[in-house]
Amino acid sequence: MTDPFPVHPGTRKKNGAIAGIAALGAVAALGVGLGIGLTARPDVKPAAAPAPIETTVTATVSRPASTVTAPPSTVVSTVTAPPEVPAEPVQTGPKTEFSDGMYAVGTDIAAGSYRTPGGEDLCFWSRDRNDSGDFNAIITNDAFKGPGSVTVKKGEFLKVSGGCTWKKK
């Protein structure tokens, strides 16, 4: 018997290659989609934990027919879900407490006065015009042992080191 749908020579190989390329493209697209979907979003903050939930479940159980007929039974069970661990408070806006680093005032830290109780080593701060690290960028600076303070304005940069913790007054 003759094949009603004859295949021309070389067609199977081309169709197989096309199907393989299409499948590879679909897998690559899925991988890209998953990568985008799983990427961390640092701007998204976790919601606060809800209060514990108490749920009452009522179930009516019918018994199969037999020679003795019994009325349906009702089972009532109350389950209290354990309280969830509350979420950490979410910092919004510029920091008001920080340690070693370079900070943009008004963006990274709030403008204003800061104090430190000091540390084991010398504490250092430098108010700068920009974050270039150039000597000419320094407005003023200080190195000290023990408690200290500094006042910064929006638009300046503050560099601190020495392991001291600074808190806004």
C-alpha cells in the first residue's frame, strides 16, 4: 500500500531540528521569567504579622446504613493557631543611628546633630562637600577619644570611622 502522505527526503531532519530549537527557546524563556520573578526586591518591606487566628471546625459524619440505625454525629473542634513572630520594625527614610562608613546627609542619614559615647579606639568624623575622598572636599573633621558630637546639613557627606556608634540627638 502507498503512503497517502509521502515524506520528502530530508524533511524529518529539518522538522526535528526546528522542534528542538523551538523547545530550547521555550526553556530559555521560562528560565528568564523565573529569574525575573525570583529576583529580590529590596524596596519591598514585609508586612506586620497578623494576630493569632482561632478557628472552629464543625463536621457532620454520617455512618453507613446497617441493621442498627444511628443518628448522625457532630464533632466540634476548636484550634488556636500559635502566634506568629512579629516582624522587625521597618526603617523608613534616612537612618538616625549608624557606625563606620560614608553617608549622604538627607539620603542615607538624617540631617541634624549626632552623638557617640566613644569607643575603644579613636573616633573620627569628617564633614565633606562630596564623596570623592579628596582633601579639598573636607569642610571640617575631628578625631577624639571618649564622647563626641557632630552636626551635619542636608547635601553634605559624613565619613565616620573608629568603630563608634552614632545616634541622632
